[in-house]
Amino acid sequence: MRALIQRVHSGSVSVRHSELHNHALPPSHPSQPEPQSIKTIGKGAVVFLGISSEDTLADCDYVLRKTMSVRLWPDNNNDDAERKNKQWTKSLLDLNLDVLFVSQFTLLAECTKGKKPSFSRAMTPKEAKEMYDEFLKKAREEYKENGIKEGQFGAMMDVHIENDGPVTVLIDSQNKGG
């Protein structure tokens, strides 16, 4: 399982109506239907989540724990002058920030052969949807129910991100290290 975490000032996701959307035209073209707004967050993280065919619930637990605890924010509220504004000291959990999860099987693309990416490592959509739902359920139970937002699984989405930094970190459950 791969999670691409982007530290953001704000983020939102909207769904394009794929049955009405003309893929030959840009999304901003006047003849395109208006996207349906789904979820919006303020300061926090937008996390793109790719689920591989090898992933288990243990991978969900690992990626969720790392996502919520990785220290990507400065400590702006510390009274100690030396520690104030020190980078890489606070996590989503520490600061009680919001998270927008977006399913994205393309994080598992392999581009080693030819010119077209291969997505053979990605879990089948039915199984991935079940694991994604379980991941979100755990996130809401273990962390912050109303602070966990998500895009629509399998939909063509427009994701708007106002990066903070930019800070982008990749967590891969297959590369846990020591």
C-alpha cells in the first residue's frame, strides 16, 4: 500500500459525472457538466492512497499509523524560543488536523517497460474498495471521525490542493525499513 502525503493549507475533491463528461475536452470547457463537490478540508494533509494486490489489513494499519504520526509540521506554539518554529516536530495527530484521503490506483504504476504504464500491481476494484472502506473506518474510529474526509472511490475526480511548503512524503508498506 502506498500513501502519498501532501501537507496542505487546504484541499478539496469533486467528482466529474463520467457519463456526461466529454474526455476529449478540458474539464474547464463550458460544455462540461459542473463537478459535484464532495469534501473540503483546511490545514492538514491530502493523502493519495494506492492499494496493491499484495496488501493486507496489516498494511492498512501500518500506512494509517505512519500517515497520522509522521512529523511534517513545525512547532509554532512552543514557548521555548529554541524549539519555536522548529521544522518536523508535529504530526496530524499532534495538531488535530484534517485529512482528505483520495483513492488512486495509479500510485502503483510500473513504467519500466515500454511507454505505457502497467497497473498490474493494483488490487482489483472490488477488493480495493473493500480495503479502502476498512481503511477509512479505522481512521475514523482510531483518530478523528469528523476530521477524516474522502473522495469517491473509482470516480474521475478533480483534486484541488493548496500545498504548504510544498511538503510531499511517500509511505510504502512494502518498504518498512528496520
